[in-house]
Amino acid sequence: MRYFIELSYQGKNYHGWQIQPDANSIQEELNKAVSTVLQEEISVVGAGRTDTGVHALQMFAHFDTAKKLDKNIVFKFNSLLPEDIVVHHVKKVADDKHARFDAITRSYEYRIWLGRNPFLLETTWQLFHQKLDVEAMNEAAKILLEFEDFQAFSKVKTEVKTFNCKVAKAVWTYQGNQLTFHITANRFLRNMVRAIVGTLVDVGKHKITNQDFRNIILSKDRANAGLSVPAKGLFLTEITY
């Protein structure tokens, strides 16, 4: 039987989602908890891979077992997981439903705090004494919807067959001191959102124009784009199936 797990995590203490040697990961912690509860070797399959330090408000993973799960399974998983990883639901699904390949869209938020806030140090990128032209940043963000090839915003050393992504939404919202970038696409490249945000912030600082932003995408060259902003401000917020 196949089960889907819905979970959230704070990424500060982890080297991303995926298991890797000599580094703590979300997947490893989840594997240990599920395997211990079910008393068999379980390897969960995630809906995607978040990088080191990136958070998730909503992540899905699936696993297979012949055992029927009891009604206290969520409590049992959470009792063994670190406090910065929380399972919300466990649901039986069709045997061929896949957490990664069946996902239709993924949404991210990037959170910038304009000023200083000691209570948000781990979950926002804080910019002091800087004014950003949010209107210009939103105009530039619309340009993303015109393109599919985002090689300019991808890590240089990455094993992907295509740099094409279909961006359905890209918009900045501003509430109080928090500036948030919302982006939805069918898939994302490694480091893509953080590179886009860094480049859009350059637009907001009037370092580059909207036409420069368009030319960066057309160049397909990561060296032309802006900095990769800190991971701590990035949240995977929603996955749709």
C-alpha cells in the first residue's frame, strides 16, 4: 500500500531535503522515524528537493508498506521527529500515485524584511536602510511569464535535461515591513528562485532596468544574473496534484 505524508519543516539545521553522506537531511530524519514506527526499512520519496537552509510550509512524500496504519500514526511519527519537522497528515493513496512525478505545480515564497527584526533572523533576509522600488520589481517579475528557458537563473553545475519551466505566477506583495515574492511553476531549477529574487532586487535598487532583466534571461548565462539571496528567506509553500 502507498501512503502520502504531508509535512512542514524549518530548514536551518539541515543540508536540504535529500539524503547525503555526512550531512543531516529532512529525508534522513523522516526515514528514521517512519522505519522505527513501522519496524521495517522505509525510504520516503519526496515531492522535490529543497536546498540547505530552505524551509517548507508544505511538503509531500510517499512510502510503501504492507502494514495497515493505525489512527495514531501521525502522533507516532511526530514523537520521533525533531521539533523542527512536523507531520500533519498521512493518507492512503493509489499504488501508482507519485509524490514527485504527479505534482502539477509548486509554489515558493521569498521573504525580505525591510529593517531589523531579531525574531525573524532565521526566516527572512533583512535589508537595512535600503529603499526598493517594488513597482519596478513587479513589472520585471511579469517578464518571467514570457519565457520558459531559465538557464540564467540555474546553478551552473547541475544535471538537468532541460532548463525549461512554465511560470504561472510571479508577484511581490508588501505588508508592513515584509516584502514577499510569490512564484508558482510546474518545476524549478536548483537555486532558481534565489537567483531570480537577487536579480529582481537589483531592479528594485535601480541597478538594472526591466530591459536588462529581459536580456539576462535571453543570455542564458548565470554570470549575468544577480546574487543568490540567503536560503533562510525561502519557503516551499504549496504543492498541487
